[in-house]
Amino acid sequence: MGRVDPYSVIQGWVPNPSETLERAEGRARKAITLDELSPGAHALLGQILLQFRDHDGALHEMQRAIALNPSDSEAFGGLVQVLLTRGDIQDAIKAGEVLIEFQPDLNPPDAFHLATAYVLGDRSAEAIRVLQQSLAHNREEPNTNIALAAAYSLAGRHDDAESQAKFVRQHFPWFSRDNFGALLQRPEQREKLRRLLGEAGL
């Protein structure tokens, strides 16, 4: 049950997100009390703390999970996200590349976070590669498609960027450029993403 609550919040399925996250945090902390050496419990707590924008706490829990299990894909995926939102772009890329070593086929959230770090690190070719690989498995994933438009813009592939933006507008009409990247702590990084999306036509 511990993972159901935060996932439900992220997907917008619950009417009281704060209450749901608080319940999930309590469960995760109880799991750690019962088994302090559980990497999954620490990774889960890290994901929940990130939703509360407790970046330092989230980072600590992800690092603890990895110390307990250096090949824990959930913890490494969470670490990429935490480092990305903190603005530690190069460290996020390093963590993502370690994750790829033992899990080459990234799930959509992990692919999105690593690719976004690549975009913010001005590495458009790597971002495009990761996003295209992810979309080959799930063509309808919103964030992956949105990020690909930004990556094409960064690469100067304007026709591809415009085509990708058209796809986003057609399939995800709810998309708002102003809200995209809201979890990023650094204003200049949020603005960079939004500028690239604007250049693509979003």
C-alpha cells in the first residue's frame, strides 16, 4: 500500500494530496522502524519527501537506500529525480548513467528525468536518444513527448521540434508550458525548459 498513495497523488487521483502523502510518509517511516535495512522503504520515503519538496531529506533517503543496495534501480531512479530537481544536473546525469548500466531499458519516469538532465546540461543528442528509446515502448507517455520537443529545439532540429509540438497539442491538449518543470528548484532551469518548449511551438 505504501507505493499506491504517492503514485495516486502524482497521477492526480486523490482529492486530498497532502493528507494522502502524510499517510504514505507514516507508512514508510513505520516500515523503516520495522526494518532499518530495507532499501525499498528508504527509497519510498525519499519519493514521498520529494513530493513535499524536502529535497535534502529525499536525497538522504535515496543515498541511504543505495548504500544498502548499490544496484537498487528504484533508489537510483529516485536519486536522478532528486538531483535533477535540486539543480545538480551533472550529478543527476552521472546517477542516470549508472542506472543504465544495470537497467538499460529505463521506465518512462526514469527516462524522462535523465533526458531532462541531459537537456539542461546541453546534451541534446543523448536526451533525444533516451527519449526515443522510451517512446518506442510507450508512444503515448505525455512527459516523454513533451521533453522530446524541448530536446529537438536544443539540437536546432526545428522541423522535428515543430512536428513533436504538434503531436503534443493533439494528444495532450491540457498541457501548460507555464506549469512544466515546476518542481525544479532553480528558476533559470525552469525558464530554460519553457523557452525551448516555446521555440518548438508549445
